[in-house]
Amino acid sequence: MRRHLATFITNRLFQAALFVASVVAAAVVANGGSLVSAAVVYDPRQPAPGELFTAADGSVNYLRSEIPANPRLDTKSASLVSLMGSNTPRLNGPQWQITVYTASNTDPVYKPTLKYAKSWGCSVGTDGIHIPAYATRELPGNGDGWVSVYNKDDGTVKSIWQASKSGGKWSGSCGGVWKANSGGGSETKVTGVGTGAEIQAGFGFIQNSEIQAGVVDHALYFTSTKTCSTGFKSPAGKTDGNSSGTCITMGSRFQLDPSVDCEGLVGAPAGEKMICRTMQKYGGYILDSGGPGPISGIGIAGDDLSDPARMPWQTPGNGMRGTRGCAPVSATCGLVANVGLDGSTAALSHIPWNKLRFLATYNGL
């Protein structure tokens, strides 16, 4: 009882202190096609825009490089897009949402037992992983149960796959380490094992701070039910696909035709227009095998810290609570729902997804 009460009080104190401890940053938000500067309050328990996989170390900038005009296209681009049919993209639901948390060396350090450490080479480093008390794993069940942290003191992004906590100790099946100032490709891994594409959990995911800012300045993570069983493209370092024939190579980058008028999408909410603009400027990567469709499953952070129902370490806050377009953000209206989004295809139905095109390489050259 004392433990539950302490957790409850701690969560409430974090929420009360948010306006004092938050990072206030300048963000650019779209407003009817014109750009305006706005002060946005970000919760410091999760990364602010532009903090993850920046390629500041000089490695290949897969995530934040803009797609050039007239990029070279994959010779099978039209066939790959046609795989989609009517099963158009949607945001990942709660069981597939990976949240990255900020941490520091003052947070508790764990040296988790990893089931596949010897057979797969899984590791979070010999110095362990600092996981703050407010961190919550991805919902288990059909999901992967990831817990992922960005340590601002040592500059790493560390994750545990199929994470669990018992007796005050974290454990899991696997894990890996990347540097936050790297480009995030498989070749920049520090140690351990990543996702099915051998990139870090959370790479390309839309952060809650980006939802607040109204701008996503990086390529998006997508899943596919039609990933090829052989071959892959950077930033991927492997494939876990099982398709052949007309299939999508793991790591493939694709783009929404820049001629689409995102601001003119009649009936589209702010969140959908944001994704439309992102898909034109940065596009998306196929980085995991899974549903619900051939080009689907857009990665998004899962723990809305404004949800009073969240319970670390097991239950993340639901950013999709409430109806699409609800306002303001509250106990019954999540951050994602507030900008008109949820996990349905209807939430992104105004975007002409048939106008996608696949690039020959990550940079279209």
C-alpha cells in the first residue's frame, strides 16, 4: 500500500512540477500554410525535438536528411506502392508504441539479465542501463515490450526488448546501445542487438514533443507485411521479412509526391497535415515486419505523460484517449487525439497515399 501511495504521489509531483521543470523551446508550427514561432512547453522526462539520432558525429544522416528534388526512384516503385491496395497507413496502436525516456547518471542503474545475451550477443553495455522511475515499457501482449532510454550524461540510447521488472530489478530478452548523436544506422551500433532491421528501438518514431510542436523533422518509421526475406538497404542491417516475389526490401525509403497540397487537404486535422508535410520532406522507411498492411504501422511514442491513468513501469499513458480532435489535453483527451489522430486508417484518410514513390537509395542519388 505504501509503495502504491508513494508511486501515486511521485506521479502527481512530476505533473505539478512540469511547468517549473519543463524545457521551454521555440518551435515552428504550421498555421494555415504560414509559419509562426510559438513557445512550447516540453516535458523533460522525454526527448525534445531534434535530440535523437542527429548524425552530429559525422555518420550518415539517414533520419534527418531531406529528400532532394527529383530523386532517383526504385525501378519497381509503382509495383511496391500498388501492394498497399486499400490498406493504407495508420499510426501504430498502443501495443506497438515505443517511448524513449530521458535519463541521467543519477537515475538508478541496472544490469539486466538478458535471455539471449550469449546466443545473440544482446547487451546494454558493461556499465548497465540507467532507467528512471517514471519509465514505462511498451505494452506487452502482441507488442515487443520495449523500454528505451536516452541518457543525456553519456549520450547513449539504450533499450531492453521484452522488458520486465520484478523485485526492483529489470530483465528482458535482448537489448542494444546506440549513440544519440549518430545517424542511427545499423553500422553505428555500439553493442548488443536492435530491432528486426538492426536499428535502435524508437528510431524514426514520432515523439510526443513533436506532436506538441506540430513539426516532425525526420523520416518516419513504418512496418510492412510484405518485407523481403532476403536483402536489406541502409539504414537497416538485416531483415526479418518472409516475403518473396514483389516485396519491399527492408530499409527502403519512400516519399509522398511533393506536388500534393498538404495544407489544402479538405477536412484533414492538424496532425494529419503534419504527417503529410513530413512524408514530402523526409519520407519514411520500412524498418520492421508486421501489420496491419504492406505499407503501414507508423511509429509513434506511446506514453502520454499527461494521462492520469498511467502507472510506471507497466502501463503507459494513452495519447489516443478521447475522440479525434478533442480539446484541451486533459484526463479524457490525449496529446495524439488532440491533434486529430488515432490508430485508424480514417485518421490519415485525406492523404493521397497512392501518390507515394520508393527511392532507389536512402538519399535518392
